[in-house]
Amino acid sequence: MLDDLDPAALGARVAALDPAAAAARRDHLTDQLNHHNHRYHVLAAPEIDDRTYDLLYRELELLEARAGARADSPTQRVGATPLDGLAPFAHRTPMLSLANAFSSDELAEFDQRCKKLLGDDAPGVIAYMVEPKLDGVACELVYERGALVGAGSRGDGQVGEDVTHVVRTIRAVPTRLADAAPPDRVSVRGEVLFELEGFAEMNRARVANGERPFENPRNAVAGTLRQLDPRIAAARPLTFFVHSFGEVEGGAEMPPAHSGQLAVAARWGFRVNEHNQVVHGAEGAVARIEELRQLRRGLPYEIDGAVVKVDDVALQGALGFVTRSPRWAVAYKYPPDQVTTVLEGVGFSVGRTGVVTPVAFLRPVKVGGVTVSRANLHNADQVARLDLRAGDTVVVERSGDVIPQVVRVVPDDAHPTRPPTAYPERCPECGAGLVRADDEAATRCPDTLTCPAQLRAAIRHFGARHAMDVDGLGEKIVDQLVARGMVRRVSDLYTLDVDVVSALERMGRKSAENLLEGVEATKARPLNRVLVGLGIPQVGEATARDLARHFGTIDALLAASEAELQGINGVGPVVGAAVHRFLADPLKRDEIQRLRDAGVQFVPEAAPRAVGSALTGKTFVLTGTLPTLARDEAKRRIEAAGGKVASSVSAKTSFVVAGDAAGSKLDKAVALQVPVIDEAALLDLLEASGETQLSKGTRAEG
Ligand code: IVH
């Protein structure tokens, strides 16, 4: 049934080709797959189904193993190694910003100004291109002789950051221009975006993984572009629209109008916005802006306005620039989207530190392309100020980069008859009396030890990627562990029993084993990560690193005086006091001791952990039987060299080490384009990482 997917059959077919035929087939498939990529990611009009695509992709990989890969091969989009940092990226011509217009009068003034500046050259009516103002992150992409050679973010307009490794992973970006005689060099500019559906899906997966969801698509784009690991970026569904050009050198002459030039970009294989339209005069522009405003709600991505550009490129040249913006274009910003809906009630959620946050439950409503059913009400003062009552009609606002807000109540006759929202005096989760410090707007549940809401949040925080990074500890699992009393404090994670865990909903033996393996692996986390995991108030990743670097060991930190803590570079009086208060609490000390008893090593910063080794931060997955190393041995040595061993393959995996009879993990690695290595390559990596010096004994024995 799965014959055509059988790698052996495909492998045999590829192996039977002579070298010339293999290279020819490779070229054919590279072109084919690039074509289908364009159909799918740029035109949204696929010609083949996903499975057929995957099969062709697999075949191409096999061919490339024999004949090498072409630079524009779809397999070459995702680099295998993360960067150490982002290099600067200089723009040959500055990336400008746009002046704003806020009314039709200001648009008319813009039109008048253009005519006046053009004088005798002004046409009777100026043709304008009106485009959606895409709410993403601006980037420049440089192509030389048709090949993508670099990409940089806008930065300050002169110099941005080199994000080539991330932009290459965007399937809507051609790695080669579809042009037999491309320009010698061309830079296109445009907007990197998430479409709302892909964004929502990505956030759902993050939450299920115990990771914090992104606040909004735009921030998520900015964060993704700065990712050092292209494999993480590749797993996120970014897209790209071209909206302008930097420079064009050589090649066929470009059309005289901006609209015509964008049509060339579309022929080259780029996404160009389908709602761009040429209109005539200020009136035409105003009418089109209004149409786009209507369209806005239904668009699959966020726009925050419209851009009006003089279409004739010669006129653009005549109009020129002022400081940072062109005189031939203007941005019309839409006001933040507001809608009315019914307030169904006000709830109160309890966070990790016990802070109680009021939440508005809304009848679901679409604002700016996303469905909103709750809004943060911040604190008691805000609820009182708005005088929110269940049943009220409320105005909800959402502008690009902020979470939905309840702006006000729409007054109606029934409002006074509705009962005012009562602020709880007891914790909605555990019933403890809430407290409010004089100097704080926040109300807190003081029961930091047993309140289930705080415990759930504390465990999620402990297991989060930037803290202890517990593989397999998703939100649903945490909820069950707490609800069933299996975990009453974070250290209980280390005493979980595989039989008991397997009995949880949506768990099987295998996932339970994976979770316990994930927990086990955290015992070797460095001190700074454990400090983040403990959830010390005011201590994030940077402070935890400062503390770990200064004290070296957990014992030295526990022995520190308040004054000493406050004197550390990067810590200061407020944070120092908070850390001291936390560590002086006998209950916290007891918990730290329990973690130690469970085997958490609080690995000292100064220990010879192959600092900066090739394996630091790398995640390995082992599959199949390795020729000489036992599983446990391989795992121990990878971890000793600073790497991590995970039980399942994901886009985060750095390497899959495959031995004999490797199974589905190998297939998954191939599908996700995770590099697959054998034992010999692993030993090379260990050697290069300096592991030999750290565990000479082991190697002498082996
Ligand atoms: S044209 C010289 N067109 O808005 C003008 N910009 O303030 C070059 N933007 O960061 C830009 N949609 O990236 C242009 N259709 C569009 C746009 C657009 C969004 C961004 C642009 C820049 C900002 C300008």
C-alpha cells in the first residue's frame, strides 16, 4: 500500500541511474519542486497534493546524495547549524519610512503638493498605486545574477541585521528569480508576515508545548527573523510580499511605472499583494482606501493602513525625498479596530506569583481579523473605573500590537439594574483570603504553596524551554498532574511513577516514558537554568546568568547576604532584596533541598562543561542500534559534552544519530530536514567538543 513511499524501492531506482541520468533527474526535480512551491506558497493554487510533493522531495534528496544539490534546491533552504549572532547588513540605498496622512483632507493636500512640486511636468490627474499597508517587518532581499545572496532587516534604514538564513526558509521567497536574463544585481523590498491562521496554529502548538504564546503576529515575525537557528524559523509559517525596489543593475529595462515593476516582481516568482490598485487623483485614492478598509476584516493577514504612491517612477524621481521619507508616497493609517459585543461575565485568573487578574469574558467577536472572546482587565481599579457589569454591551478595541482591550461600556437603560462586578475577597482557586499590598495595584493569593492555580503555573514555568526545558510536559499534562494530586510541589516531578503517568488521559506508556526521560534529563541543567525554573521574583534569564556567574554554586548563592546580592553587577537593590527574601524562606530552602535530593545537580557555572563546545545547546535523538555505543553510553557522553538527548524528533532537533534498524524517527528527521548522522560522525563531534579531556577514563576503558 505504501510501496511508492518505500525508501528502499526509491533508493534502488535512484541507484540504478548512471551519473549523467542522476544529475539530469536531479535538475528536473529541482525545477519541478520549485515550480510547485511557487504554486502553493505564492499563488495559493497548488497543482499536486502534499503527498506527491513529499515523494518528489524524498526522491530529490536521494538524488542529491549521489549528484550533489543545486544551490536553488528546496532542500537547501534550511541551514543545519545555528549562527552565533546576527551580522550587520548595510543597505546600499537607505530604506525609508513614510509620512502619514490621517484624513481625506490630508490626502488632498498631498495630491496638491505633488502637483505643485512637479509644476509644468504635472499631469492633469496623477495616477496613484494604492496598496494595503502590511503590518509585518520590512526586509530587503538581494539577488545577484538571479540567485538570492542576502537578506537584511530594515534596522535604522541604513544598517539592519543579516537575516539571510531565516529569509531563505520562507517558501514564498524564490531562491532563484524566474528570469532567463535576470539583472546582475537587484534588491527587492517588502514585508515579512505571518498569516493569521498559521499564526493561531503556531500559538496553539506553543501553548500545548508549555511555551508562551506570541502576543501578536508582528512581534512573532520580529522574533522569528532574529532566530539564530534556521530550523526553528523554518517550522514557522512566514510569508513575504514585495512592495518596492532598492536598486536594479543590468538585465532588461524595467517598466516605467511602479505597478509595472511590481508585475515584474510577480513574474520573477514573488508574492505581490492582489489588492494593490492603480487609481486616479486624490478622490480615487480616498475611495480605494475606503474599499480596503472594508476588505481589511476579511484579509488573512493584518494591515494597519494603506500606502498611496505616485505610480510613474519618473515623477517619483522628480519629487525626490525629504530626510527619511519620499515626497511621492504617503501612508494612511486606519484607527484601531473597534467593535461592540456583550460582556458575558468577569472572571479572575490566578498567576504563578499569585497575582489575581480580572478577565472579561466576551461573546466571541471578530476584531481586525482575529476572533476575540476574552480581554485582560489588568486590575481592580480598571474594573471599577469601567464599571463593567455582566450583560453590558462593551466596546472592544484591538490595534496591531496590543492585546484586546475593553475601552468602555455602551450605556443602556438596563445597566444600572445589573449587579456591579464584585471583586473576589477569596482566591477563586483555593479560597485563601486575597491580599493587596499598599503600594501595589495587584491583588494576590497569599497561598503560594498549595493554591492549584499557582502550582500549575509554577510547574509550567519550571518546565518551560528557557528554564528546565522538560520535554513532553505540556499544559494538559500539568493540569492533570495537579488535579490528581500527583504533583504538589515542583520537586514531585522527579518522583513520578511511569505506571501512574501512563494512566493519565491522552497518555500512553510511550509518552509517559518520554516525559520521565524528559524530567530525568533536566537533572544536568546548569545552575542559571534551575534558578530561572525556581521562579524567583524579578529573576529572568539574564539575572539568573549574572547570579550563576557570580556565585558559581547553589551553596554559595544560598550563603549570600542581602548586601552581597545587591552589590552584584546587573542585580541591584530591588532585585537583590527579592532574591534574598525568596532564598531566606524556609519553604523555598526546603524545596531546593528536595530538588537536590532528587538528583538535580544545579551544575555549577565554573564546571568544565565543554564551554562553547560544538555540542552546547544541541539536541540529539538516538534511533536504531549503534555499532559500538550502547544507548546509555551515547546519551551520557553527549550530555557530558553539553548536548541534550531528546526522545522524539522535532524541528528543534539538531541531529538524529541513526544506527541499524532505525525506524520512524529517521523518517521524521528526513521529513523535517533534520541532519542525520551515524555513530562515526557522532564520535567526531564528541572528539571535537573536547570530550576526550573530560572523560578520558571512559575512553581508555572503551
Ligand atoms: S513602500 C519609500 N509599501 O511601511 C517607501 N511600504 O513607513 C517604501 N509598508 O517599514 C515603502 N506596506 O515596510 C511600502 N505596501 C507598502 C507597505 C509598506 C507596509 C511598511 C514598510 C515600512 C513602513 C513605511
